[in-house]
Amino acid sequence: MTIRTATMNDLNAITAVEAECFPAAEAASREEFSKRLTYYNDHFWLMFDEDKLIAFVDGFVTDEETLTDEMFHDASMHNPNGAWQMIFGVNTIPDYRKHGYAGELIKSCIADAKAQGRKGLVLTCKEKLLHYYAKFGFVNEGLSESDHGGAEWYQMRITF
């Protein structure tokens, strides 16, 4: 398996993986990913099995401490010198789940955020995933104000 950051050439593969991993109401569109790649392609961690994209994590950097729904849709809010690495999505295509690949990407994201001098990372997840992210050191801060995709989300944070 190979891990690297993204380029615009990865747009179609990223969009396809997202569509396979999230319901349509929660999945980012091709247009949204195009904007994200324009503003912060180096904050996409991609995992490949040979030349096939199997998993990725993405999110931007900000000084805001809370992940908001607006952030998912406005890539221009990215601040390369920001304090907090936000995580918008953790995606692994179904055939590759339960092998630790997403965990390796999360560890890469955490290591990069530390190396870049961030205060930590923030993500939102559904209740059933709270225990999963806790394994990496994320702490549940309770229900998020997010109603992204009509779902109930919890905000989690790692502080360095």
C-alpha cells in the first residue's frame, strides 16, 4: 500500500470513492472536491493498492476550533497557517474495510498535523464510530451543531 497527498489528477478517483462510502446526502460532489483540491490538495491523504485508490482522508486547516457545515462547502476557508486540522471524511471502499487502512491514514494525518505545529485535529462522526476514533486519541466533545446530510454528528478532538 502506498500513501501520498493528492493532485487534481486524482479528482475522479476521489469522487468515486466518496460516492461508494457515503450516502448521497452526505457525500461531497465532484465540484466540491475540485475546489478542495485547488485550495488544499496537500491535506488529502490517499492510500493506493498498486494504482487503485482504496481509501482517503481529507480536511482543511483553520484557526476555528469547531467544525461547521459551512467548512464542508467553502474550501476558500482553508488557512494554511491555521491551528487546527479538520477532518471532513474518512473513506475506505467496502472491499478494503476491516484491514486497518483507514487507521493508517488517520495516523499519517495526526503525524503530519504534529509535524506542522498544529494544536490538534477535529472531526465529526456518528455515534457508532465514537469508540473507533477514541482508539487514536480523539476525545468526544458531545453532539455537534452540524446537521450535515440530515444526520446526528458528534465532534471529536485530539489536542497536542
